[in-house]
Amino acid sequence: MASTIFRVPILSRLLAAIATLVLALLGWRVVGTLPQQSKYVLVAAPHTSNWDFPLMLLAVLKIGMDVHWLGKSTLFRAPFGGLMRWLGGIPVDRSKSNNLVAQLVDLYRERDELVLLIPPEGTRTQVERWKSGFYYVATGAGVPILLGFLDASRKELGFGPMFNTTGDYATDLIEIQKFYSDKRGIRR
């Protein structure tokens, strides 16, 4: 995987300062602390708007987290493909079944450090049921899940507790979703 924006020291410090300023001007604040682990899945919820990604990117830039994210392959076409990869993007071709979970588990096994940001809803609209991929990536790779959030009601972006999966998806999902019960997306 190519180097990302987060690995360029001078640029990452400059972007952290800019992100801090922009978040302050918009009235958003970043709360919580980052874990010491070098590999984990970062869940970001609720994901209800196109503004969620830029806001979370600002939070990530502010704290200097080297994070990767999945995006539909059309985002990685010229002329912005290189930029999207440099911002940590990993293209996903949604038009075919490609066992993405197994590919991402392998990616965790290949790397000493990897933080992968995955919105569990799988879309920007409110859903009844979360997609399970984030869970099976974490379980398969043997890494914890960091509960990241956006809460429009408090204008907070942040990081909650780490969650270690047990292998019982239904039970674990109930516990994970309890954390998000008081968080509101930009769009309801």
C-alpha cells in the first residue's frame, strides 16, 4: 500500500493545524483518545450525509491518525485517483463479488500497522440493519474495533471505547450499537 498524506511529517503537521482551525470555525470538536494498538478497525457511525466523510477526515487530520478507508472505485478514476489513494483510500469495485472481507483480513496480516475506517451502515441513508463486513474483518484479522462517531446534536466527532469481538455477531452487535444509541447523524 502506498504512502499516505499522514506519513509526510511537515505536511501532516500543517494539515493538523488547518483541520483544527476549520473544525473550530464550523463549531465541531474532537473528543476521546486514540488507542495504543497499531492495528484495528475504526467504525464510523452514524453515516447519514456526504458531509460525514469530510468532517471525519478533518478529525483524523487534526489528531494525525494514519487511516485508510474504502470507497467505490469510481472515486479513484483520473484525475483524482492518486489523490484519493494518498488520502488513504482503497478502491472497491461494487459491480462484482470479490470477497472483500477476505482481502481485507489478508491486508491486516501483511501489515504491521493498519487502521481501516468502515461505516457499518454501508450507505449514507438511515438503515434498519448494519452490514456485517466491519465485524468479520475485525474478527478474521484478530483486531479490535474502535468505536468512532459523529454526533451532530453535540457537534462532536470522536473515539469511544475499543471493542473486542467474541465471534457471536448478534450479541456483539447489540453491545456495539448501545454505544451509538444517543448519537445523531447530520441527517436523521
